Amino acid sequence: MRKRFESQLVLGQLPIEETPVPLKSRGSLTPLVAALKEIFIVPEWNERVFEILENKIMSGKKKTGRLGMNLWQIFVLAQVRLCLNISYDDLHDLANYHTMIRQLMGVETDFGYKKVQFEYQNILDNVSLLDDATVKELNNIIVEFGHSVFKKKEAELLRLKTDSFVVKSNVHFPTDYNLLWDCARKSLDAVKAFLKKYEDIPQWRKISNWHTELKNMMRTLSRVSISGGAGKEQRIKVSTKKYLNKACALQRKLQTSKSELPSNDMIDMALHLELQHYMDLLDKHIDLVDRRLLKGEIIPHNEKMFSIFEPYTEWITKGKRHPNVELGKNTAITTDQYHLILDYHVMDHESDPDIITPLFERMITKHLVSGWSFDRGFYSKANKQKLNESIANVIMPKKGKKNITEIAEENQKVFKRFKNKHSAIESNINELEHHGLDRCPDRGYEHFKCYIGLAVCAYNLKRIGKALLEQKRAELNRQNQAEKIAA
């Protein structure tokens, strides 16, 4: 059973509406708290945010039973985590001991009254309930809220900027031989889980020896691969043969002994599925190491895997010197002149030009656009023609050689002005990367996408909070001036 928030205050509880927001603070948390407090206070935004959260978290659930973490607490903690770019351990600490956050969550009490405490697993499980689709809906509401703060006129046209950057997965640098070791290691870990539960399983008395020998062989191959000197190719082949022989022996042993592993309950069945998954990957990487290092084949890109733990990971080369290779997913963001991120999209094996048509359809139905700028990586003739049909100023520099008409177009004052302003989105991307979007620590593709969405929401709320704080400071200055004049 969950509630939107606890409307009935208990003895000593401090109201959310009275959460103190320091005007002199320059940290990232203060503007976030200012924006969240405004959302809670204003009925329009409050109702719309809670409606989205209810549809996701409470849909199909009974309204009886033990009280769970309320929706407002989940929303606040998710934003705090990404705004400060902190781990769940640090979030657990803030939720229990940071006075301002606790009052914003509605759990802080006066001195002398019993304090509500949150368990680490409780926070992790509840914040993880949000998904990418829900977060995108929340971001749309946050953008509307931001425009109500920034815009002087409701019908003001927007000047959009779109660019892409790489959000890295939490993976190590992949080579065929260290991925093979990952598969062998996780296969042995699954067997160890059986041995821990059942002590009388035969044939695995020397499981630690398998682990040690395979790891040493992988390290030997790694050292040979990065070293130089005469006869390097021959040394690589010798090390690879030893490594593959041991890996193949392990695979045969796993195949013969798998039928002897117990299947007494659901935990055992899950372990069998896990073991089979890593055995399949072990087969795959034995084949890849054999073909690449012994037979000298060039492995097609679509056959490669860059992580067995985060299989969605892509090898992305953007033609830059630093870094020359990134492992993760390309992510496109679209900002406006107020530096709010209106749209984000995680590209799944897509290039920059591929996303323009669906992005245009999403944007043109929600916003009035006067201009839109891109870098040359998004250029295609069809994309530019489509955008020109509905938008007055489309800034999309052409790749490669230009004809006389295109040169004249790109030398116009309007084109140059919009192109010069496009670099502001690089600052937005840099801010995102410094607040969590450099590398995603969450596991799985769905959590990866949700993490990016929460980072965008936290970024937008912080931008809005800064504007709200500036307005309050200006209002306070006017009051002080009026008091001085009256005195």
C-alpha cells in the first residue's frame, strides 16, 4: 500500500511546504530542492507528476497492506541521486541524516521526536521502480514547468539545438581473451553456488585450481600480446593454444557434470539457466579467440560482443583523438535557448542522421520552433528538406564539398549567428557528464536508459531551481531597497 505523500502530519513532523532553501548556497542540491518544493506546492504540477507516478508504480496494486515508501519520497530520492552523481550508499546516508532532504521528503521531525529511518535495500528497490517511459513523461512535465518559469510570453518561439554524445557503460576494455576469461569465471561461479548449497556434489574438488590456472593463462596471453620483440606472433600462438586447451577442457567438464547438479527448487533452476547462459558464451568466445589469434581471421563487427555483463554495449568511434574509442551508447539531446533539455534519445545501433525524422515529429507536435541547429554529423539532404518545410531557420552544415548555393547559404548572417550559438549545447553536455552521465553504474539496458532519463530530469530541475532562486534573491533585494527608502 502506497500513498502520494503523507498528508496527515504526526506530532513533531515538519511540513514539506516549509522546507528551508538557503539563498546563499552555491551547491547543486539547493536549486534542485527549490524546484522540487515548487512542484510540490503548485497544484497543477503536483497533480500531473503524481498522476504519472501512480500510473506506473501503483497500477494494478491493492490499496491495502503494509505501508510502502510514498511516491513523493521515491521521486525526490531519484532526483537527488542523479543531481549529485552519488552512489546508493551516499543516497542512503543523505536520506537518513540530511535535514533539508528529509524535510522535503516529509519525514523530518523536531528535536526530541522519533526519527524515521530508511534501509539501504528499501531505497534501492523503490527508486528502481521507475522506468524509461515514465521518466520521459516526467521530463515533459518538468519542461513545461521550466517554460512557465523562463518564458515571458506563452507563445514565444523556441530555438533548438541537437547534438549527441556517448554515455559509457560500466564495463572493462574488451579483448577476446579477457571476455573468454569472464565467461569461464562466471561459469565456475555458478558451479560454486551449487557447491555452497550442496556439499556432496562430485568432480569439483579442484574448482579453485581451474579458476587460478585459467586466470594465469589469460594474464600470460595479455602480457605477450602487449609486449614486443622477435617471435611475438609465435609466442602469442603458443599462449593462445594453452589457454584454449584449458578453456575447452573446462567446457567439456561442465557439459559432463551439468546433469549431476541438483534441480530441487526454483533457486537451482535459476542457477542452471545462469550456468547454461555462460556456457553458451564460453563456446562463442572460444571460437572467436581461435579464429582471430590462431587462424588470423578478421571478425565481422556484428559477431563481436563487448561485454558479457552489459551486452547492449557498442564500440563507438567518433573520429576524435581523445578518447578515440568509447564503450556505451550514443545519446542525442535537444535543448532550447533556456538550456532546458526538451528531448533525449538513446540510439540503439543508429547514426545521427537516422534519428532526425522521429525527433522532428516529436518536437513539432509539442513546441513552436523558430530555428534548429545541428552539427555536420546530422546532415543528409532528405533531413534538411523535411525540416525546411516547417521551420524557418534550419542550421545543418553540409559534410564534404559544397556547391556555390550551399556556400552562400552558410555565409549568411542568420546561419552564422545560429551556428555560433550551437556551441552552447556542448556546455550542457559537459554539465550532464559532470553530474552522472559520464558513465552509467546501473546494470541492464532498461536501467541504463532510465538512468539517462533521471539525469536529464535532475539537470532540468536544477536549471529551473537556479532561476527560481534568482527571482527570490531579486525580490528580497527589492524589499530591502524599499525598506531603506521608507526608513
